Amino acid sequence: MNENPVTYWDEMKRHGYSRRDFLKFCTWMTAFIGVEASGVGKVVKAMETKPRIPVVWFHFQECTCCSESFIRSSHPIVADVILDKISLDYTETLQAAAGKQAEEALHSTMKKYKGEYLMLVEGSIPTEEDGVYCCIGGRTALDIVQEAAQNAKAIIAWGSCASNGCIQSSKPNPTGATPIHKIISGKPIINVPGCPPIAEVMAGTIVHLLAFDRIPQLDGLGRPKAFYSRRVHDTCYRRPNYDAGLFVNAFDDENAKRGYCLYKMGCRGPVTYNSCAVIKWNNGVSYPIQSGHGCIGCSEAHFWDNGPFYQHLASFPGFGIETTADNIGVVVGAATVAGVAAHAISTNIRKRKLIKEGIENGSVTEKKGGE
Amino acid sequence: MERVISERVYVWQLPVRLYHWINALCVAALAVTGYLIGRPLAVQSAAEASYSYWFGQIRFIHFVAAFIFFFNFLFRIYWGFAGNKFAQWRNFIIHRKSQVQEAVDVLKIDILQTQSKPLESVGHNSLAGFTYFITFLVFLFQCITGFGMYAAMSDSWLPHMFAWIVPLMGGDFAVRQWHHVMMWFFIIFSIIHVYLVFYHDYVEGRGIISSMAGGWKFIEKKK
Ligand code: HEM
Ligand code: SF4
């Protein structure tokens, strides 16, 4: 295999895809990763000539929704070729091997492709109690990650768990769930948050690595700019209703039927960076807002702690779940007005006495009318 | 007891007064529009979205006021170095023993209502100055978080200078939440501030209310 490496195109042919399908796939991927049309040739060439990237895919504290999303990518080539058929050397959920065999597959890949393999991590890593909350084959996730990261070419953190901790790290975070970028340093790490991330975003990130041999442009939080530079709100088709001040006030009101903006129902679109409104889900069928439910901000850090989901403002820390900053503000404001009023009354009583004394001893002059 | 003879002192220069009123107008506009942004009116309507743009306008006013507020604030910082002694930055930080003493005296006047001897300071008393220092910090916080959010919808360099706050606070949600919470600081500050100005005018008789319009205060003449 080393003498004559198998390319993606070879593998696609073997799966019975036509040249036409292949070119369509490449064009489509180029568009997704935000490369201009002239870049199609580059992607095609890479898929034709570059050997497949060896991939190890780890599963730690997660629900596998990222894998589920990925294998449901709208393009069959993604699942067929990039994922399970040829590229994946190790993944707990999809591989046929189990137990000792699986461990061997992992180790031989890491040895054979030292410095070349791509490490994909799904799930957060527990750090409390030396990481005993997640063990595979008798070793902690922490241990495994540290070993595998050493010789990885790059790391992709799949989903919110691996990129920001997701639900496992929400308060009080009993297992000390930690995203990968806080554990590993000195390696390129790409965060692909979302619960789950959109399949096309996942595929696009891999294709970018493959075609250009370097990691895509990332934003301040390590996310590929091509997919995470805009807020859901900026691309939402309900946005004109937002600007016009037409809001749904209850899920069963007339405004909801008319498809107005879900801002007042707690929509997190204005604070969430993702491509849901553009790429959408399930072959571009829909996305939460299109289906009548506000965005819950699943690709943002701490989105579980920013609840309740159906309120614009989060509940204020330390107060009841329904208490927002506005409730507290109104109470404190009213108390201030009351305090000020009481103060004014006592001042008046005192000052009157002072003025009277002043007039009596001559230090204050009082002008009488007609004087 | 003798009669009190007052003397006129020019305390607040025109730039300080202008700053004050521009700031007051901006804060009022920002708090009202900000509140509406956080909690828009519930309108039941069958209108087409293309028909109106009121929420967009509210936001527009917020952003225009925000820019004025920001540059006005920068100007005041400059004037803290360029202005007269009452405008100097030193008035806002308690660093001398006499200032500590004065802050205690002010608390006695304001809360215990016991002291009635005139204060040393002619400009800001040291406690007031310090409170304004705190408000400057909150101004700064509102500007950083506000422009940090604004960066997501702008290409210009100014907002992007503050974009670092978003990862620092853990995401746009937290930035927005705390930006909202701080609105209440402005509201409560304004209630107390306006009241205390009236109160000091009343008990001290130095014309503090009109001083922010004409610039003059009237202090007891020293013999
Ligand atoms: C006196 C100072 C200010 C007050 C009281 C204030 C208040 C508020 C409030 C209450 C909100 C609503 C937050 C929510 O969604 O719940 C808001 C939103 C916002 N404010 Fe301010 N603000 C102030 C200054 C600024 C400044 C200096 C900027 C700078 C550009 C700014 C930019 C914004 C932005 C971008 C939003 C989000 C609007 C949107 O996305 O629709 N604010 N403000
Ligand atoms: S539904 Fe949500 S994302 Fe869409 S315009 Fe309204 S607030 Fe923004």
C-alpha cells in the first residue's frame, strides 16, 4: 500500500461512483469550504492524487450524535469514502474490530503513520479523580488523548463536547469534563462545535485539510471561519421580522403562525455562530427556526448554563430560575426610589429646623415681601 | 454668629459641562433603547415585515448614541489631563489622607445627616469623585462589551478592537447578559445621582445644580 497509495478517487471508483459524481462532489465541497470556484481543480487534484489521510476517531464523554450526524451527511460519498470504508483506522462505534484487536489497530496506525494521522475527538475528557470517569481498555481518556496527540498531524475536536465541554461540563461539572484544547497544546486543533455539528461542516473541514494540506482559517475560538464566522441570526430567514419588530409572543399565538421572529421566545440566534440557517440539516430540509423553535445555541460554550432556553435573559446567578436581571433591577430600582424619598423627607424636617435657627440668630437672611 | 459671605468660583469649564449633558443624553437614550432591545414590545400584528423597521431603528439609535457616548467619554479622559484643577483626573481617585477624611464627612452629611460644616472641596467632593471613577469603569465595560457584540455585525476596525472580550467572557451570550445587567447600574446611579445633587444644593447652598449649567459655584468666603 505504501508503494502505491490508494487515493480517494481510487476508492470512489471502487465503490462504483462515476467520474461525474466525483466531480459534483468536489465542486460541492469546494463551495462548502468557502473556496472560490477556481479552487475546484485543486480539490479534484487532491482527491485524485493524495493518499487518504489515516484517521483515528476517539469517543469519550459524548452521546455519539456527532458520528450520527456525520454518517447522515447529505452526500453519500462523505460517509462511504471519507468515513467508514477507507479512512477510518480506529473508531469505537463503527469499527468491526473489538477488544484487543481494536487496540492493536489503533496502535499500529499510530506507529505506522507517526506524525501523519489525523486525530478526531468526539466527547469531552474528564479530569477529576485522575480521569477515572471515562476509561477505555483500562486506560483513562486523559491518558489516551495525551498519547495519541503526541504524534498526530492535527486534531479535530468534533462537536461541543470536545470543543467547549457541552452538557458534561455544565454546572456543577462533577467529572471535571474538559474540552480538548484545554488539555493538549502545541498541536493544531480545530474546534467544530455544535450538538451535533452539521455533517457538511464536518466533511468540509476534513476536505479542506486534505485538499490544501493545512488547517482552515480559524477564528478566535479555534473554529473554521468558513462555517462559524456568522451568527445564525445574520443568515436567518426570519430576520426581516426581527428588524420590523414582529415577534412571536407565545408559541400558540397568531404571530407564531405567521412565522415571526422567535427572539422573545429565547432564540439564541443572535449569540450563536453557526451555519444552520445556510447549510441547514437533513439534506438542507430545515433547521430549528424554520421548524418553529428558537435556536438553543448548541454550538456555543456553556449553552446549558445560559438557560432557561425559552427566555431571552438567563436567570440571574444565585436567584430563582425565573428571576432575570430585569426582575432584580426593578426591585433594586424601586428600593432606591423609596430610600431617596425617605431621605428627602428627613432632610426637610432637619433643614427646616436649621433655617429657623439661622433666622433667629441672624446667620440666614430671609427677605420679606415688600422690604 | 456672623453672616455668611459667598464668593463666586468658576468650577466647570464649558467642555466639562458639554461632556456632562451629552453623556446624560446618551445614557438616557442607551438605557431606553437598550431596554427595548432586551425586551421588545409585544405587538400583535398582521403586518408584513417589509412594512416597518421600528426595531431596526431602535437598534440604530442605540448604536449612534453608543458611538457618541464612546467618543465623548474619550474626550473626558483627555480633559482629565488638559482641563482645570477641578476637572483633573486626581479628583477621581482617593489617594490623599484628607480625601479619605472628606469621604467620611460626606457620608456623615449624606447618610447620618449629622455634619453641617462646609466641605473643603469646591469641585467634586472626594466621595463623589470616586463614585464617578467607578462609573467610568462601568462606561468602559459597556463600551468594551457593546463594541465586542457590535464587531459581529461590522467590518470597521473600531468595534474589532474590542472583539477579544467575547472569547474572554466565554461567548456572546455572557457578553450580552452582562451588558444588559449593567444597564441597571446606570438607572440606579442616575436616581441617586440626581437626588444627591438636589440634596447637596439644598443643604450646602452652593448652587451645585446650576453649576453644571453655568459653571459657577458659590462658596463661603474665607477671612
Ligand atoms: C450607557 C451605556 C449602555 C447601556 C445602558 C446599554 C444597554 C443595552 C441593553 C440593555 C441591551 C440589550 C441587551 C439584551 O439583549 O438583553 C443592549 C444591547 C446592545 N448594546 Fe448597549 N448599552 C450601552 C452602551 C453601549 C455601547 C457603548 C455600545 C457600543 C457599540 C453598545 C452596543 C450594544 C449592542 C451591539 C447591543 C446588541 C444589540 C443587538 O444585537 O440587537 N451598547 N445595550
Ligand atoms: S428567529 Fe432567532 S435567529 Fe431568526 S431573526 Fe429571530 S432572533 Fe434572529
